[in-house]
Amino acid sequence: MRREENMITILSDYTRQEAGERLEQKLRERKIETELIAIADLYVDPCYSCGGCTNKTYGQCIHRDDVDIILPKLMRTDVLVMVTPVKWGSYSFKMKRIFDKCAVIGDRHYYCKNGELVKGKIGRVHTFVAIGVKAQWDDEEKRAFKNLVEENIKIMNIRGRAYLADDSNLSDCLETVAEGLSK
């Protein structure tokens, strides 16, 4: 059941058909507090795995870029929705960079839960939804994307799911996601 105070943040890198904007509109029509972050024009350095965010500036990357704008918003959100084109069964290049840097939101310590390595969390995010969009899917790429999202959900120790859409069923997919998030 959806709590009224839930805040939903949409990270969108799918500019075709304005998928992020359309999902935001559907959620707002349902009176759900929603923020859209379109990442197309953001500058994002890769994670250099230098450990600076863990040892020098706890929770903040030492390489300054536009993720500085995104992280405070993600710390305040309850539900993170990612709308991304799918490349080789994974998130888009820029979405992957952002997602890598969002690791600072989590606790730096891992532990075992139900035989899986998981990470504690610092922010409020309790649900992760990934909408992967591709013109044509093949079975292997569907499986790879679903497995990636499921593994991210396990590691983040939250709930969520992957949705697969193509240009022909994107509207239905966005409606399904909006309906699910409004419950």
C-alpha cells in the first residue's frame, strides 16, 4: 500500500516519446508527489573507484559534477524510477554512470542477508523501478536486463521490479507503472 507521504523521483534518459515526462504526468494526475530529473544534458564523470566518497568526503564524490544536483534529491525520495534505453541488456551509458555514483547513498558496509551480499542504506529509498525501453527486444537481452535490475534490488536491500517496453507498448507500460505506484 502506498503511503501518502511517498515522494517519487524519476531519472529519465529516454527522450524519445518523452517517456519520463509522460510518467510524471500520469503520477501527478494521481496526486502523487513526483520529481522528474531528465539527465540528457547533465555532465557526469565516471566513478573512478578511488574511495574518496568513503574515506575523504564521506557520502560525497570528490569529483565534482552534476551528480551533486541529483544526490540530495535522491536522499529525500522514497521511490526511485529509472527510465532508460537498454544497451546490451544494461542501463544507458549515462544512467549507469549516475547509478554507480549513487552508491554513496548506501551504507558503505555490506552484510549477508538470506545468503546474499546486501548493502545498508542511508536515504529513504525503499522501492526501485527500472523501465527499460528498446525498439526490439530479444530473449537474452530481456533476461539480462531483468537479472541486472533484480541484482541491484537485492544489493540495495529494497523492493522493486523491472519493466520492459518497446515503442509499441510504451504507453501501456507507463500506465501500468503509474497504477502500481499509486496503490
